[in-house]
Amino acid sequence: MTGSPLKILSGKLLEELAAQAAASPRRRAHYNLHAAAGDPVQRFFVAACRDSYFRPHRHQSKSELALVLRGRFEVLLFDAAGAVIHRHAIGEGTPAFAWEVPRATWHTLLPDADGATFLEVKEGPYEPATAVEFAPWAPAEGDAAAVAYMEGLRGG
């Protein structure tokens, strides 16, 4: 049979995504399953290296659901002043395999190793101007202080 509309996603895709993350200055890579930013449901894979910095942020009007496919992540939740109020290990070696962050919740991710990958699902459409609010108390991505901040979150 030819012309099937079924998307088949293999381990090779995750390997390629991990290689793209390793070569990226941001140390992570995305692969969209949805066709366009305007789609009502956004679905994408994210592969990250251990040193990828996910600046603490929140989504004011949307929750996010993530399923770990490879590796492990620590998911940290913060109060409004930037203090860590919850820390959860999710993925390999833990009893948990997924997380859902409620809307308007400050959070970040700490990948445990290169190639850690998750599938994220959230409501669309994606609107860049309102999609994310970055925490004013955390260094910006690319800021020299970001590495030390991230290592501090790890406890290192």
C-alpha cells in the first residue's frame, strides 16, 4: 500500500533529534508533529543535552503535558519570587513517566543527560507574543550567569 496518511515515528527520529541538539548552540532541538502554528493542538518532540538551559517560565493561558521518551528530567516549580517550591524527577529510573504543568505556573526543566527527550502537547494556536512569560528573576538564555544559575538549581 502506498500513500498512507499515518505518521510512523521511529527511534531513528529520536537519535537524529539528539544529534541535532548536541550540535545546536541552545543544546536542544524540536521536531513538530503539528502542521502549523495555528493548529488547535501543538505536538512536538524536544531533545535536550544536560547543559541545555530552559529559562524558568510560565504560560498564562495554557497548561502543558509532557511524556518522557528517553532519559530523565527534573521538573522544578517556583513561587512568584523564584524560590523552588517543588522538585520532581520524571523519566528513566523513576516511577513517573510524564508531567502536566498547570497554566500560570512558573517552571523549568533540568535534563539529566544528553539526548533526554520528551513529547510535549499543549493547546494552540501558538502565538509568539503571548506563548510564554519568562521569569524576571532568572537569567536570560545566553546570559553568562545562566550556567551558574542552572547548576545552582541542580544543587551543584
